[in-house]
Amino acid sequence: MLENLTQSFGRVLDRFRGPRKLTSEEIQEALRDVRRALLEADVHFRVAKEFTKRVAEQLENQSKLGGGVQGSQQAVHAFHQELANLMRSDEPALPSNPGHPMVLLLAGLQGAGKTTTAAKLALWLRKRKNSKVLLAACDLQRPAAVDQLVTLGRQLDIPVYSETPGPDVTPEGVAQRALEQARTQRFDAVILDSAGRLHIDEELMEEIQAVSAGSQPDATYLVLDSMTGQDAVESAQRFNESLTLHGLILTKMDGDARGGAALSVREISGKPISFLGIGEKPGDLEEFDADRLAGRILDMGDIVGLVEGAQEALQEEQKAQDYTKMMEGKLTMADLLDQFRMFKKMGSMKKVLGMMPGMGRMSGLLDSMDDGQFARIEAIVLSMTPKERLHPELLDGSRRKRIARGCGQDVSAVNQLLRSFQDMQKQMKSMGKMMKSGRSKKRLLQQFGRPGSMPNFPGAPKGR
């Protein structure tokens, strides 16, 4: 996610890590490079200019900006704060006082991913809010749109209200009858998937306005393709003129190397980002958090997201006891094997590692990572005896050589796994203490949101 921008910021921040503090001219030169990187990422010119101006104001007091670690931390803080401010909003992702059922309307152009986003949002509501959700197929324009939503609903075990398209069937009529069914069957939420067009036109706006007037949604979300850059920002402005938008959902964030839409759209349109689509799987939708996305752009990782994903995967497998052991730093190698199998449920190796600090600037190495890395770790652990998995302290040199022969790997890979296992024990124990303190997000970002703060497992990229 946003790899090119992450690498550009990383090169600039490297200048602040030198042993001496930078001169005013050197800081201005660094900020010019930042502005150039933002423009190359398709960030709106006005936003790029204002961002670098705000950062410069934070760094202008040269007497307080030292070199080395101190200067680096101050610079990272300034960049992180202003990046988050660009995207932050006080508006909650979901409406504050919805009716019952809560009605959510999705609008947008064709190809933005409205239908798949509707299904992802339904799954998110069921998992995160324990809601009973009904999907409504109101897109009667695109061939097979109704069938696509019905298929997605069947795969996720989420009910879909649909009608066979015909001359007497209208989108607003489908929406109204879906709401009647939702009230009768006591659904908590209804998600209306509306039609799109290749371009914004009067017919599209009239249709979506009719659906909105007939359904009176609690929130209308505009679904935008983040890969379209400033075109997405323009679409947000145009739709906002005809609809009362609650928020924006940016899709395809996993495939956008530029990502300018995420940084520009709130500042230019005035509408907040509510959710991000971060992959193709049904569970790849996350509530937007400006601080966490800013952290990922600056290569601080997303440890909070990683831990939340682990919690969710564990809950699905009903392994609360294992989660407690992990956060107390009491895992065995057998538990570690379970955790890596859990990571596989969270997504690809690249996705999971991409949430760890220091990985963003190694996008080339991440691109080369595959799920075979999980398999190699699994092979090492399975080459241990049951007793050795429970008591890894028994693994002396001869045992490690036997394990290496058994899994077809070098002894160095076994040694690295054991070292990383010990590091992870310490990190998880520290995380567990922080999460119990009630200051989890901020403290996790501060403590673990930096390169080199997480262990390296066999086959994973080394430090920078």
C-alpha cells in the first residue's frame, strides 16, 4: 500500500538521521523533495503545497531541531501529525443515531467496486457490530449486477433482496420493498447497492436521487477507486453536489502505488474517508484511521491493525485462551505454529509483513515474498518432537542439526527461528501490558511503530 510514497518519505527522513542538525536551506530542499513526491503520487497541488508549509512551520525553530535520533524523531512526528491531519475527521464511520433498520446507500461510478464493497461492508457489520444485515440489489443497469450480489451473499451467508429486472421494476421500488422486508424480518441494517455509470451524467444523478428519496438512508457512502487519483477527488465533489454524503469508501488501496486520492479527497471535498478496501477477500475492508494510515505511509507499520487482525482470526477459531497466552509471552513452538497458520487466514505473507514497521521501503523484497515462507517455518516446527515444541529450551546444537536435516534447511534457519521466537515472546508480552493499560493505539504506535522493532523470521526481509 502506497509503496512509492513510503520510499520517498523514507529517503527524505534519512537526511534527518545524520549526526548533525540540518540547516534551514537543507530542510527546505528536503521539503521540496516531499512536495515533488506528493505530486508524483497524484496528490492535489494545493494539498501538497499546504502540507509542506505546515511541516515547515513545525520544523522552523532550528534551535530545537537536533541531529541524529532526536532530529529524526522530531521530523517523523511533524510528518506524521500533518499527514494524519490531512485525512482526519471527527465524523464517525457509521451514522451516530440511525433508525432501525439502519439504511446505508452506496453510490459511485462503474468499476469502483460498489457491489463487492456492499458485500464487504455487510460482512464487516456482522463481524464488528454483530448486526443482522440485508443486502439489496438496486443496480438494474449493469448486466449481471444482481446475480453478482446474490452470489456474494450466498458465499458469505448474507441474505440478498433482489428482483428480476423488467420494465416495471425500478431501483427505488426495489429499495422500498427491501426496507419493508427488513422491517418485517427485524434486520439491523440494510445496504443498498445502486447503479453506476462510466461517467457522471444527469441520468445517473436522477436515479440515485430517486433511490435516496425513497429509502431515506441514514448514511450515503460514495465508493471511489483510489487508483484514479485526482479523478476520484473530482467525482467526490460532483456527487456531493447532488447527494448528502456521509463519507467516502476508497477501494483498491492494496494496488495503488501512488495513493494521492487518500491524501487529497478529504481536504478538497470536505467529506471524510470512512472505510478502506485493502484487498480482494471479503474481509479486506477496514474502518479508516488517519493516524494508522499516516504511520504506514511513514513506514511505521500498522501494529494495531496486525493485532486486531490476529484477535479476529483467533475469535473465529474460538481460541481466546491462546490469545491470552500470546499476550502474556507464554507461547510454545506448537502455539507459534498455530499463530502462523492463523496469519495465513489473515491474508498473504506480503499483506501481513506489510503491516510491520520498516517493511514499506522494501517493497521489492515484499513483492518477492510468497506464502512459501509460512510453509518453511511450518516445516521447521514440524521437524521438532512434541516435547521440543513445548520446551524449545531443550534445543541444543545436536537437536538443531537434526531438525535442519529433517526439514531440508540450514541450521542457520533453525537458529533464526528460535531467536525470533524469543524476540516475539518479549514483544507480545510488552504489547499485552500496553493493551491492558487502556492506551493501546497510541502506545503501540510509539513503542512498536518503528523499523527494527519486530522480529525477523526465516525468509523474511532483513533490516534496511
